[in-house]
Amino acid sequence: MFDLTDKVALITGGNGGIGLAFAKGLVKCGAKVAVWGRNPDKNRESIAILRALGADVEAFEADVTDIEQVNAAFAATLSRFKKVDICFANAGGSGTRGYLHQTEKADWDRVMDININGVVNTFKPVITHLLERKSPGKLIINSSAAAIIGTGFQASYSTTKTAMVGLTRALAVELGPNQIQVNALLPGYVETDFTTDTPEAFKEACLRRSCSRRYGQVEDMEGVAVFLASKESDFMTGQSIVMDGGITIYPL
């Protein structure tokens, strides 16, 4: 079970944090991985880490909000690996914390662009490729527990992550007849390089409400990534898997 030998996965934002954890899980099960990231230094570092695991991997520089860069990176990915079977739309960002009515339009638009348009831009060439190949495939969106729990002062982020749940369901309906499964992962608070500036009050609240009484670790994301990428999830589509240590169900 969970054998990904000969499968090729594309992971946006795969050069760090949860994205790199996804990549680690997949390569440990035999997958080849294309890492997309904006930072060339981090791209090189992530590839070194993955190759130390014996992986066949390559990094490609791309900003998912730029459709031309996305198309160029996808063409380069196909040139290197000849196909893509699995795509994790993981790249994302958060806006400036604050009240909605005080949020600057530029900041709001920036979060919408990377967290919504970035996913759409990434999926378009992947879907086209899978349909042209008449091949089954896996599309996975990294959403957030913020899609289902109130996260005040982060309206832009919550809005985009909730939108991803809707996109997951819509694409599952569209692509199901072609044997392409689309699912979303909704992590809670996970300790990564990207969450170091999280307000202490928020972190303490997450720990207090966690049934597991701990923060999430990037390693927690490896196994679920493998499941969503493998044939073992072939009969699951349009679903949102919450990985949050129980924060969203903890009683008041």
C-alpha cells in the first residue's frame, strides 16, 4: 500500500514548511517530485534535503500569481519528468492582521491573488495535461482550519481558505468522471519557519483548545500527503481533511 513509484508530484511552495513535509512524505514512498518556489536559495536547500533521502527531484522558480511564470515552470517540469500525476497547491500567504474595515485594498488583493488565483493558475495546466493524457490524477489543496473556525483580524486569509473548500468540491464534480480526485487539507496551527511571528496569544489559545495538547509539527503532514496522493484515496473526492489536533472540535 501507498506505493508511489513512477508517480510524479508537483508541489508549489515545496521548498519549506508544510510543502517540504509533503515532499518528504512522497519521496519516501517512491515518488518523483517537482518543487516550485520563488526563492532560489530555498529551492536549492530543499532539493539537497530531498536528494539526501534518495529522491529524484528538481526545483523550478515560479511565482504562482504570475500565469506566464506558471506556464513556463510547468513546461520545464514536463521537460524534466515527462508527466505530472499529482499536484499539491500549497503556496500561500497571510495578510496583515487587523480589522476588516481598516484593511488596505492592496493587502486584501495580494492575499486573494496568491491564495485563490495562485491555486487556479497552478491547476489549469495540470488539469489540461491530465485530460490530454486521459490519465487519472490527484489534486490537493492546502487550505486551513481557518476555513471552518472563526479567526478574527484575519478576514482575508479566512476568506481565501474557505474559498478553497468550495473550489475543491466544484472541481471534484467536474473532474470525477475523468478519475481525477480533488481534496483539501485543513491544517491547524503547525510550527514552521512561516509561523514564527504568530501572536503568542493565538498560539496559547491553540494549545489550550488542542485535544492533543500540542502544536502540530511538519512531520505530521507527511502521512496524510501520501494518502491523498496514493490510490488508497481513489474513492474519496471533494473532501476536506482537518489536521488540527482537535482544535476545531474542542468544547467551550
